Amino acid sequence: MKKINIAVMISGTGTNLQALIDKIHNKDTGGSIELVISNNENAYGLVRAQNSGIRTAVINKNQYDSALQYEEAFVDILEKSGINLIVLAGYLAFVPDKILEIYKNRIISIHPSLIPAFCGEGFYGEKVHQGAINRGVKVSGATVHFVNEVVDGGPIIIQKCVNVDFDDTVESLQKKVLEIEHEILPLAVKLFIEDKIKVIDNRVKILCHSETDNIDGACEESGF
Ligand code: GRF
């Protein structure tokens, strides 16, 4: 299996990063997290990376004189690290256009709702779960998708549901959803490493070994 060098981009706590470290990083999966990038120097995810001996970098557009310099510095660090796959794990900044172009269908992100519900500009963090509760939906969930130029608009790779109970609060729903995020994000990365994800006409087909394979089966098999 070809080794896949991964860059994970974060802005905050980094529990999804931790799930990737625990389930993918140097675990005979073929995937290695070579770099963790944050736009926020105080992100706790940077500490998680350092605790696991993973190189970190803080890149924020305010550090640069122009958008072009920012974009060039960003591309440079990814290319120098030989990155094949980028994972956005709670990254609250825009990815420069040049990176979207170079890494087309090689940038994976996680969103804490069932896209296309409660997604797009303005839907981040607690606002997503508040939206679900206000609307009274009975199920919510998480979506792993490829990233393109439309916010939360790229091809969907995996979705998984959670029930929303009448008594759920933003906090309790966020907790339930985070649990499944920690399953399906590493699973999507594993499928990417195994070259089992094909994008056809903006939709994703997961290539399975047999008719009986399915995402839940792959989840159990991987212990995710
Ligand atoms: C997650 O809910 C993710 O879906 C969203 O941002 C949050 C990041 O959480 N994009 P963490 O930093 O991984 O704990």
C-alpha cells in the first residue's frame, strides 16, 4: 500500500485530530500525519499533535502582506512535507484557492450535521446544533465530504445519524454527534488510503471487496 502523508488542519480542541492520531497515524494503515496546521496559535489541537511527536505550524493570513504571499507560503509548506491528503478537522478558516485546485478531491472535511441540512456559511460550532434543535429535527448526524469552492458543498463520502431527543440540548447533541465524528472521519481517511473512494459526477462511490461489504461493516471491521 502506498504511504499517504496527511496534513490535518485545526482551529480548536482537536478531538477529531486525536481520533485520527489514535486510529490512523502510524497504525499499519499506510497513513502518517506529517503535519498539523492551525490558524490559531492557542488551539489545543497543537498540543495534542506535539504530544504525539507530530510537527506543527501556525499559518494565519494576518501574518502576510498579501493574499498571494499567504497562499504561496501555505502551498510551500504542504509541498515540502510531501502531503498527499489534507484533512480539515474543525478548521475555521478558508482554504486558499490554489490549494483547492492542487488538492482537488484530496481534501476531506467533517461537518456536524447531515448535509445539506444546517450547513454552509454561518453554520459552524454550536450554531449547527442550535439550528437542528430549533427546527425540531428528529435525527441529526455528521457528514464527511470532500472540499471544493462551495462551503460544505463537495461530494459526500460518509454520513451517519444520531437521534435527537426532545430533551437534548446543544451540548448533549454536540456530544452525541462528536462520538460519531470520531468514527466516520478516521474511516473515511482509511478508505482514502486504501483507494476505495471514487468521485463520479460529484457523487462518491465506495469500492468494497464484496457485495456484503458496507460502511457499517467496514466500521466494525476497523474497530471504529
Ligand atoms: C467538530 O464538530 C467538527 O465537525 C467541526 O468542528 C468541530 C471540531 O471539533 N467542523 P474538534 O476540534 O475536533 O474537537
